Amino acid sequence: MDCGTPLYICRDVSYTYPDGSAALDNVSLEICRGTSTAIIGVNGSGKSTLLLILSGLLNPSKGSILYKGVPLDKYRGLRREVGIVFQNPEDQFITSTVYEEIIFGPRQLGLEDDELESIVEEVSNQFMVKDLLGKSPFRLSGGEKRRVAIASIASYDPEIFILDEPFQDLSLNYKIMLIKYLVNKAREGHTIIYSCNDTDIPIFFVDYIGILYRGKLIAYGEAGDIIRDMDLLRSAELDTSILKTFYRLLDNEDVNIPFSIDILDKILDL
């Protein structure tokens, strides 16, 4: 991967939980600024642990991580630059209403009231949660909670979006909405990192894919190369059945991975 100085450089990163269970085993990878990366793997493969480490919320048991050339745990300003959406949205909620969740991040940045209201209007429309603003985030459906969690991070527009299973519980239309949003953010220069536990639609819209299996990073490279390697995907016990549908699109010589946003309309017709 050639991108000058990578945004993240992880070398031999391992993590063992207090109960002695190993979550990550000597994971090494580089993530470039302004790219999108999907970390895929079955449940329990270590995806959430890796994302928590990249966000600075967990320190590795061994190994090293550089962020912008600085040891991650020494970098000042990480909280402003990195926004993380947890796998369980309730772990993220800290206020009593959806409105307060969305406004919390921008308020910490010291924005004026009129700016805050403008952000709430924009973000609540973007993620289709405007009708939920007065409700408790804890009393929503699974899909609504996830959209609110993402909206609360999007509200302060971090440089890096780290999202753990962001498409879980979302209907197809909401998945497509989120894909469009993340693709556009990457185009603007943001760095996008998210996890998936299957080979669903979202992995076709990223630049790079890493596969975690039993805590080991067994593959990491350009998305097109990873997606086309069926033997590799099966070796990680990933469900490849949905890929057959999308391979019909790849038969068109004008279609490359990552897919462009206009391919989403064709996906809806499949």
C-alpha cells in the first residue's frame, strides 16, 4: 500500500482480555488517510477489539500503533479527530433524548446555539431521525438506535469515522443511505473504517478489506482482490452466497470495485 505516510501503522498488535482470552494475535496493517476500509469476520474474530484499539479506547497488550507518526496513546486531540460508533448503540448513549445525543458532540466544541440548531436540522434529516428528537434513545427500535448513534458522531464531523457493525439492524433502504453517506465522506477526505460480519453490500464500496479470523489478520488488501478470492473468504467461514448476486454486476467490464454510488440503483433491481 503506497500512500506516503499512512494514517495508522499497526505492528504486531495483540490483545488479551483480563479473563485470559486472546482477542487479537499479532495484527499488522496500515491504513491510509482518505480511504475506506472494511474489517470483516465472523462473530468473535476480534473486529470490535481492533476498532476499540484504533479509536484509542483500548491499549494493546503488546505491539505498537502509530497515528500520524505519533504513538497512538501519546497523540493529543484524538477525541476530536476520531468518532466511534459502538456495536451496541446503548453503550454510546449518555443523554435522555435523541436531540441531546446529536447535540452533545458539537456542544463540546463550543459552537453557538444557532450553529447547533443548524447541525441538528441537517443531521436529523440526513439520518431520518427528525421524528425521534424528543424521544429517549434507549426506547427506540434496533435500527433507530443505530441511526441515532451514527448521527451523534456525524454531528461533529470527525476526520475519522470508526463504525462497529453500522449496518446491523438496518433495512436495505437505510443501508443504502448510509453507504452513500460514507462514500461521500471518503470523497471529502475523511477516513472510514467499519466492521461487518458478512459479505453484504457495504464491502463492495470500500477501497480495502481486512479479514480477521480467530484474532489473526489472515488477509488485507484491495477490496476487489479480496472479494474475488472465494477460497479465502470460505477459509474464514464467511457466508459467500450473496456474492453470487453481485458477481453479475462484475461481469460488466465497466464495473469495478469499489462500486460507484450509481450502482446502488442497480443493486435495488437485483
